[in-house]
Amino acid sequence: MKTIFNNYRKNSIKKVAVVFVTALSLCVSPIADVKSKNIEINKVSIKKLLKNMEKAEISILTEKSTRNKKKWNIKLSNNNMARFSALSINVDDDNGIRMGEFGYETFSFSDDDLNNTSLEMFGRMLGKEDVSSTKQVSWTYDVFKSKGEIVIYKASNEGETSYSATGYRFSSGSDFIDVTKKIYYGYWGRDNGKPNYKIKYTLALNDESSYGYKITGMKIRKI
């Protein structure tokens, strides 16, 4: 009788354990099976987006390349995002304000153009009121307030410097894309144009942009 009772007890415990494990697996399995997908990388769209930053890159490097530091974390403040956006706006002699030695160097631009461009590039609608820079710090390209007006400065002469993008590397996570862009910036012909800077951009999805992405971070490192 005692043996029968013990067997019954063991079988009951096993059944309870099986039911418990089965219930636990039903609760845990769906969670374990959910995996965050990485953001899809559209290289063509991303390269078009980042091409808008070329004049900003040159402006930054013109101002910082003579310093001893080798790394810069570029703050994407409203001021900088507005300035970088403005530098990608196409202007010509019809927008010219002041002449330089070789042609117009200072140009006007519309607030609407800046609104649209900043939304496309950074996912934020910025205007001239967001530009707080009051002096020119780069002799190649810059955006600043001059005599109460926000202006774009573009050097009319080519100078002795060269800029070229030499390669891209892409990686992504569930809510970001990292793009590392190698460039050469320096005197014409030096080191055969071998890359001397890496620019790392962080991007996120942007439904407001025709590119599908927005710039959320920027770092520059001297190689």
C-alpha cells in the first residue's frame, strides 16, 4: 500500500511539473522569439543626404584643422544645424550681396528654403532666428549674422586646398545607422589625396525627409 502511494505521489509531482514548465514556456517563448530588426540601410539615399554636408565639413575643418586636437564632437545645436542646412542651399549671383576679389562672396537666402532644408537634413524646421553666430570663423564657407541679416559666405576663389570623399562604411542597429566617411582635406596633391580624416555620422529614420533619414550626430577624427 505504501509503495502504491509513493508511486502515485511521484506521478502527481511529475504531472504538476510538466504543466508548470509548459505554462512557463508559453509565457516566455513569444518574448524570446521577438528580435529587434536593424534599420534598413539605403546607401544611395544616405550618400545624397550626406552630400549636403560637404560645405559644412569643409567649413568645420578649415576652422579646426590647424588646432592640435585630433577629435571633435560636433554639437548639433539649433545654431549649427541651421548653419549647416543653409550651406547646402544653392545660391548664385541673383542672391549676391557683397563682392569679393573674384566675385560675389556673401549671399542672401530665404527663410522658407532654410525651413525645408533643415527638415530634410535634421528632421527639424529651423529658421534664420536659430542662427546665433555673429562673426565669420571660416574663410571657405560660413553662415553668420552680418549687419542684422543672416548671410551665407562662400569664398569666390578656390584657394590651395582640396576636398574629396574617398569611402563610406555603414552599420545599423534597431534605431540608428552609423556612417563613417573617409575624406581628404588639405593642400592640393599632398600625400596623393590619401584620407586624413574620418567623419562619423549617426542617423535615424525621418518620415519628413525625402531621403528617409535625419542626421542626429557628427564626430570628426584626424587619421
